Amino acid sequence: DAGITQSPRHKVTETGTPVTLRCHQTENHRYMYWYRQDPGHGLRLIHYSYGVKDTDKGEVSDGYSVSRSKTEDFLLTLESATSSQTSVYFCAIKDRQFYNEQFFGPGTRLTVL
Amino acid sequence: QQPVQSPQAVILREGEDAVINCSSSKALYSVHWYRQKHGEAPVFLMILLKGGEQKGHDKISASFNEKKQQSSLYLTASQLSYSGTYFCGTVFTAGGRRETSGSRLTFGEGTQLTVNP
């Protein structure tokens, strides 16, 4: 258990509404990541953070923004949700027990109607 | 540039062996393997590094062929608990170094493994 929680765990929203997902970690990890998982695509990186207020884009960042004002929290925001953003969202942290392995949170299932 | 996993799905009987492959069109710095059960988060299994070093799970083995830009995961004497979807995540190399910062992983689409009694 890498001490990662995600909230909410499930959310149903309507097209055009803003949505914020939260990832919280308790072990002071520097690197945090947001992925989305869709059938046929595996896990795709949305954004990642390498420190407080330090973030960078992943391969599918359009339509998403992130913020990290504290080490323990990494927020993912959909400014205006679309049906194509219906997905399962996973947060992850990077550990160094072996060699930069990543550990994932429990996930958030988001449905945009 | 997403790595290609094969097979897409495999069904075994308990005790049988399986091999899952992960191939890349780009040079690899490291390969990470994860297993995900239905409705759960992916779970880290192991990392394979350039030079052949393996770190992680002690009951599942894997290989990393840098020249062929591929890795294989070996599941021997499979157990029911091995069922799930296996993903490889890759870190690419450029000029012998990691291509991207932040240890970014590019994942394959997954291989669904089912072990039946």
C-alpha cells in the first residue's frame, strides 16, 4: 500500500460541467501522475508533477488541467467535461524501492452523460 | 510508439505455463510489468533495466532483449491468482539515456490472462 487515495471513487456528471478529481498521498513522494484507462488503449498519461507547482503534459492532455499546491495533493480538472472523457482515472506515484517503479491509487470511474 | 503486447489474450489451465511479449519500435531504457485484476488498480510486478538487471517480483521471471527491443514475461506453473490483465510499461532511450524526464511510462494495450481450474 503506497498510501494513495482518490476521490471521488465514482462520479456521474453532465456534458459541459467542470469536474475535479483529487489524488492524495501520505508518503511525501515527489512525482505524481494522472492516467486514464479505456478499453483498447491501456493506460495513457494525462499530466504528471515533479514537485509542488511543477507539472508537465502527457500524451493525452487536451481538455485537462492539473494543479499541485501541496506535496500530498495532485488535482485533475476537466474544465468542461465531454462524453469522450468518460473513463477510469488512475493516480500514481513514483517510488524508489526498486527503480522508479510506479504505484497506483484505486481509481475514479467518471461517466459524462 | 505504444509498445505492442502479444498475445492479446490467453487461457490456461492451472499449472500450465505462459509467455507474454512486449515489443517496441523504439529503443528501450527499461521495461516495467504490471498486473491488473478486474475493477482494481494495476499492481507493480517488476522492472527490467538495460544490462539485464531485474528488480521486483521473486516468483515471476522476465527477460529484456535490448537489441530486439522487447521483453517477455514468463508465468510458470500458473495459479488461479495469476488471472488478470498484464501490462508492460516502457521508458525509451535516446543516445543511451532515458528519453523523457519524470520516468514517464508508455503502456501497451495489455494481455488478458485467464487461469482455469
